[in-house]
Amino acid sequence: MDRGTHTTATALIDAVRERTAAARVAEAAAFVAVGDWASAHTSDAVVGDPLTTLGEWDAEALTGDQFLELGGPGAPVVAEFCISEIAAARGCSFDAARRLVGDAVELRYRLPRVHARMAAGEVDVWRGRRVAQATRSLTFEGAGFVDRHIAYVAGKATGPEVDRLVAEAAARFDPETTEAERHEADGDRYLTIDLGDLGYADPLTGTLRGTVNVHGSLDLADALDLERSIAHVARQLGDLGCDPNLDIRRSMALGEMARRCEGVATLEYDVKKPTRARREVVLFVHLDQAAITGTLNGVGPGIDACTGMTGIDLARLDTPGAPRGAVTVEQVQSWCGSPDTTITIRPIIDLTTEDAVNGYAPPDRIADHVRARWPRCVFPYCTRSSRTADLDHCDAYEQHGALGQTSTRNLFPLCRRHHRMKTHREMATGKRWVYRPTAPNNGEPPHALIWTSPLGLRYLVDHDGTRPWPSEPGREPDAT
């Protein structure tokens, strides 16, 4: 490497170091600002003290709000609705903002030494948050013990080191709980069925599998019983000529056991007289022009314009309690092909049409229409499914108002938390989150919503997500 090249390389690395340091300082400053915001929305009550009560100002100024215990014992409680401002400002979900605020409160009030090093840019925010998440269950004295012992090495302490120190603090300052937990082996048991997303075989090919993962930790006796039952049913399936692969039969055995169980605790297996619970398949069918006419983008009958392949052979799952994603039509056929399967089809033919009724509660056809048009809660950055959300009247429903107020044009899905927040005022000024459909005639994007926060900040929500939106002409966001 010649001298000129060396100088250029050094300059590049120096730039990386400088920008990394600047990013660390900026992230720490943003985290401290989150803590300042949370501190401005706390109550006199603290976590773990039943004698403290909410002040008169809190009860009057935060109608419909509630206070959350986000930190450990001794930390103040925080107003729930203030978290949504953080979520909108950072462009994240409410749950992510809630975790962030909880970590900020924990560090600010129970780990002041670690917090001070973070604020000075000496400790990465993610490391400080890792400590805060580990100490949340400790007593106030236990958290102080951890803070004293880890603050000077917080910039390099590993996760296991933090966990060992937290365990020592728990044993020192809360020995009764520690001893009780030692005898509670039940706390280590869990069973998880990953229904969040469908599996894909290869990230390069994207081959659809239509499977989900199951994992857990069981009591030994339960595990032995489950193993015997799975092995027994797998042998039954083999005797009946099912797939010769034992692993596949074992996975199928769990489904057979679930259907034979019929909701009772006792499982009985009899090859001659199997008992099966009826499977119910509810299909939300989304039909567009391609499905109706058999063409796609005018290319030809059943031709995919992107791949050039024939056949429209994928289905999109959009059913509560089921994993979301694409599956092959053949797999849907296999689900529905059994004679003991009950099939319910709910068609949504054309989402461009409008429908309305005169009553307050929408019928199923309108509710399904709205939820298909808006698959997620329409609050900024919220990711909760509309299938379990409330349907909110954008223009408030008036008992003796005009006809047709409950319509596909006036209803939008809001998850329960954001529905409550939109309904109840947040600040002493009486301002609240409000939203309206966009006006394309005024140059705004079509098929979108514009939300305005109590501080006057605006966000545009459409099918591509959420993004900040300019303030109304002639109005600046509130400085408060």
C-alpha cells in the first residue's frame, strides 16, 4: 500500500470512527430526551408502594388515561398516552415505544450511575438497556447494588455477567422470593407454536413450506407421556399406510391428537374407532380483476407479468389465529378436502365499491370490507391486525344524524389501545389525536389518512406505512 493509498484509507476509517462516535452521542441524547418526556408525565405514585395515590392534577388532566408500571419498585408510574407521542416521533410501534420508555425510566430512577455514563456517551444505549431489562424485577436496593457494581464496567460487561450480578442481587436483597422461585420448576415450562409467519424453505428460492415451528420446555413426566402418545399415534399412522418417513408421521401425530382430543383432557386412541374433532376452515377470499378474468395486467390468461409463469395458484391467509402469509392453493385444498371439515367462505368481491347502513353497529359484510381494505390498525406505525381491532367512526356517529353514517367510507380499524386514546383527551388543553381521510382534490395522496397529534404534529398513513407529514399551513406544532 503506497503512502497516498494509506492516507486515504486512514481518512476513511477516521470518518467511520467519527461518525460512529457522533451517532453514539446522538442516540444517547435521544434516549435521555425520552426519559425527560416520560419524567414529565409521571405521577406521585411509585411502583410497588400501595400507599401512594395519584395526584389531583393527574386525574383531571388525563381523562381516560391510565398510569403504567414500566420500571421496577420505586420508579414512578408513567401515563400511558404519552407513549404514543414517542412511538410516532420515533416511527415505531406502541409496544416498542413502551419498552423504550420503560428502559429509560428504569435507568433514570433506579440505575443512575449507568444512566449518567450513557448520557455522557461512555456506554452504548443498547448496553444500558440490557442492564435495565435485567434489573426490572429486583427490589430498589437490589437495583442499586447492581448499579454500583456494574457502572464502571457497563461499557464492556457481557450478558451472562449482567445476569449473574442480577441473580446475586436478588439473593442478597430478596432471599425469600429467590428461594421460592428455586422450588418453582413450573416457571421454566412453556410451549410455543409460532403462528406469526409461514415458513419458507430457502431464502434464495423462497419456496413455500406452509409449516410452523413448535418448541417448548416440559415437565419430564409430561414430556414422557407426550413422547409415548406421539410414538403411538405415529405407529398407527404407519399401520394405516401413511407417509413412511417417521419424522413426518410424528409431526402429523400432534394434529391427529388435537382432533381426537375434542377439548377434553383424556386422550383415547383406538385404531378401529378413532374419534376426530371436526376441522373448521374459514377462508377470507380476496378476489381482484386477475382472479375474476383469469388475466394479470392484461398479459394473457393466467400469465404472471413478473415471472412469466402460468397459473394464479397462491392463496393469502388472512384469518384470525392463523399464521399470515402465502400458501399454495393445493395446501388449501388439502385442508378442505377432508369429509369432516366445515368450510366457511366469506367473499369480498370489489373493495372499490362503497356500502352503508343506518345503524351504529356495522354488519359483517361492511366490517369484513373495511378490514380487508385496511389490514392493520390505522394509527401511525401501529402493526396490529385489523381482524381483532375495533371499527371506529372517523366522523363521530350522531344518534339522530344523517342516514348512512356507518359506511365503508367512514369506518376505520383501530386496535383497542389506540381506539381508547383517540376517544379520550390526552392533555390538560383538551387536545387529542384526530384523523381524517386525505383530500386528493387538494393535492393530498389518495386512499390515505392524515393524523394530527395533540402537539400538532401530523402523520400520513396509507397502505405503504406511515411517514411524517407537513404541518397545516399557517400552523406550527406546539412547543409544549
